[in-house]
Amino acid sequence: MKRSLALALFLASGLTLSALAQTPAPATTAGPSKVAVIAFQAVVAQTNEFQRNYADLQKKYEPRRQQLDKLNTEVETLTKQLEAQAATLSPADQTSKSNALDLKKKQLQRDGEDAQAEFQNDMQDMFKAVASKIYDVMSDYVQKQGYTMVLDASQEQSPVLFAADTVNINKAVLDAYNLKSGVPAPAAQPAGAAPRPAATAPKPAAPAAKPAAKPATTR
């Protein structure tokens, strides 16, 4: 599967944050503005719950990945055979083998697209489930801390060009949610243990590590 986890999260977060944005903001009293900044998408992805659910999702799609790997190998083998035998095959045999190869390629493309669509739907549902709960924890935190506005630095069109560490609430919200959810941190993976996703398989790359407390930087 060619789409990375980052892209899948971006698509999922766009749907979720659009829905959450429709929730009316609580009334605030007049006074000095106190702005907080959060990379909402990154916080969701770094929660223990999301990491656990993502690992489960990878396991769910592992058989599909293996099937696509096998089919891709068959396509590569048939392609090499046809190229090697091109000079010796009769026109009828060449046509027959070419048709068989085309069928395999179409099957690989169709199965890969189906797996991608199903994976994307599962990813969106999984992200939205965690994101809605993160939003509640974040809302509770910012109200208690007296913030009057929260800017999301993870959005593509984010207005945040720079934010000091003192206004970044990534780690505070992440820690609060992990404590509330009760989900333990995932076990550390040994170096080099991450599986290699096939190009056509429904298994995305592992999420890039992001420092939870680092604010948005100048674009």
C-alpha cells in the first residue's frame, strides 16, 4: 500500500476535526486572551490507545498484504518469462501468455485498491474514535488552565508560524489522555524489527516519531 500512515492520518484527521469544529465553543468571560497550540493529529497518533489499535489493524491486514505480495511476485515472474521467451514463442502462445499476464495485473490492481479503500475506512473510524475523546480531554484541560483559544498546528493551512514551548500543550494533553484511558504504553520494538511493507500491500509505513512537546516551527 503506497499511502503512508501520515497521509492516512491526515485524511482521517481532516474529517474528524471538521466534525469537532462544529461543536459550539464554551462561553468565555471577557479578559486577556491566552492562546494554546497543539499538534492535534500527532497527539492522537502518539496515544497509547491509538498505537495499540494501529498494531491490531496491521495484524488484521497482514493476510491481505501477504496475498498481494504473492500476486505481485507472480506478475513479476510472468513478465520475466514473457520477455525471455519472446523470440521463441509462437504468435498464439505469446498472445495467450500476454493475456494471462494482463489478467494478473488487473487482479493485482483491483485487489490492491480494494484493500487500500478498506484500510482507509478502518483507519478513519479508528482515528475518529480516539480523536473525539482526545478533544474532550483537551477541552477540559484548556478550560482549567484558562486558555481562551487553541490553534491546531498540524493542519495544512495552519496559521501558526511559530509557537513558544510555554504555549504548547501537546504533552500535557497526551499525558492526561493516557492516564485517563488506562491503556499501557506499547512494548518497545527491537531495532530492525519493523516489517517491510510491500508496494502494493495494505500495510502503511510506521509513524514517524514526533517530539510531543515541540511546538510548530517556522514554515
